[in-house]
Amino acid sequence: MTLDDPTSASSRLFSLPELLNSIFLHLPYTDLLHCRAICVLWKHCIDVPLAVRQRMWKAPTKTREGEEPHFEVVSEKAGKVVYTQGNAEWHGRKILEKSQEIRLAFLSEAIPGQEMPTGKYATEMQESRNYAMRSVNFQNEWPDGYCGYVNAAEIVCSLCDRFHTRVRFENLHPILQFLEAYEICFTGVADRLIVEYGDMYCPAWIALRCFGEFGRDMLSFARGLRRAMENAHLHDDLFINPPVTLVAAPETGRAVAATGGLLVRDILLILLELFHYRFKFRAAKTALDLQRAIKNELHIRENNDREAQIAPSQTETALRQKIAKTVVILERFLVTMEDINDILHGVKGWSRVDFCIGKEFDVNI
């Protein structure tokens, strides 16, 4: 056996890095992390080759000109939808294009460190949605006035009720892919993105169970955010690949940019700021609505006049039970909010949010 013999031990040894590279290219992200810790050779075969580094969100992948790598392609079915209202005619694809024009104009003016035109953006998006959706059946089906039959979800986001296609969550860094389970809405154009929360607010007139779901979703999101914050060794990775150079958050008026691509640490700061903003105002509003619901029910019980008389089906016992149930829901909701404060306590950029409950709601049922 000679050194040139492909079956010799030396030949197999020299071909080992090449073989490892081909294997690593087909392994999922978590397996690659474990493989890096096996030995120096394996770590080298993961950290050096460009193709493997791209799979690890450590090197940017390239996109072809005119390609939108981060969003789903508009389906043929959605593109063929035609909506007629009087003399006006809207095509599904044109509705999407109009929304994208508004986003492009907004992103072109979104400069980090300066006040963003969030008011104008929100107004234009709402006007676009109202015009295009004014005859849409909210049972998620297009009404009879449309040519063709297509589910509204083809082109309408279920989180923000605006026209855009779904983001490819698989392009996000693995420690951020938990966002797919929550009301996080990514839109944008090319290498610029907009991040917004969906409607993480539950009005008081919706069934009371909604408050429990709302609180649990916020609590679960806070835990996911905390876990991502604790993985500091991954914060210098690209947060999305192919990379983006700007992310704007209209709700808080904040934008961050980096010519080489935004990192995990950049998007985590924006998500934390967005969550704190929503937690502070929306959660407080929800708690206030629950308090008002209790107060209204107490008013009905205590003022038995003609205008606020208890209905025959709403006996004193039934009303007491309803008030007691609402009080329990409020108490549980406030406990959940305290848990969120505790989970994110100590995270840089998070400040505690207190919810004040008036003494008049400490009722003896």
C-alpha cells in the first residue's frame, strides 16, 4: 500500500476535513453547535469554511438582484383575485403593491437617531387597508363580489390586518425563531425591515377568557425573550440571513442600522423596547378595562332603578357570581404581569412597570 493509494490511512486522513465539511453542510444548527465542542479539528471545519459559516448565521449569504429573500412569494390564486366597488377595481397583487409602496416610502425616511414619520405611515397604511378591505367578510373568506374564491389569508396578515406576504421565519437566527409563535409582524423591502406587534390587546367586551390567553401569551413571550438575552455568545451573529441593514419599529419611533448587517443583539434591543412599550400601555389598559367591568357590575347591583334594573335572567346570585369571576380574572392577570416584571428584571433596557389598582375594586362579594 502506497501513500497514493486512496485506501491508505494517510489519504483518508488528508481527506477528512473535506468529508467533514460536506457532512456539516447538511446538519441542523443545534447539531453544529454541539459538533464545535467535540475537538479542535471539528471546530475548525465549522468556523472557517464560508458555506458552513453562512449556515451558522456568522457570514452573509448573497441574494440575486430583484429577489425578496425574506418573504413568501405571492400565490397565483391571490394574484388573480379581483375586487370591484362601483367603478373601482382592485387586484390582489395591486393591493399588495400599494402597501409595499407605502412601506418603501416610510423606510426611505427612517433614519436612525432621528424622529421617524410614524404618524404619516400609520395613517397611510390604515387608509389603504380601509379602502381595500371595506367589503371584505371577516370570516376570512372573500365575499361574493370577488371573481374567484380565495382565503383572505393569502394576502392579508392575520396579525395586523394589513396587506403583505408572510415573512420566512426560517431565515431568522434559531434563537429568534420562537417569534413565529407570537404576534410579531415583519414586513419590509429588500434589506430593510419593519417590525411591529400584532393586536396584543384584548378589549373588555370580548369574552373574559381572552384576558387569560392574552396574559399567558405575554408571559410566554417574556420567557422566550429572556432566554434569547441569556445566550450572549450568539449575540454577534446575524439576526437574519441574508442580512438586513435597517430595522424600523414605528410603534416606538426607533430604527437601527448597520452596513454589514444587523446582529442578534440589535434586534433583541428593539424587541425588548417594543415589548416594554406594549406591556406598559396595552397591559395597563387591559387591567383598567377589567376594573371598569367590575365597577359597572357593582353599579348594576347597587342601583336597582328602571334604567339599571337587573334583568329577570340576571338574578342577584348570578350577578354576584359574575362579579366574583371578573375579580378572579383581574387578580390572575395582575399576578401574570408581576411575573413578567420578575422574568425581565435585571435585563439591560427593562424598567419595572407597576399597575395601580384602586381601593374601590377591593370588593367583598
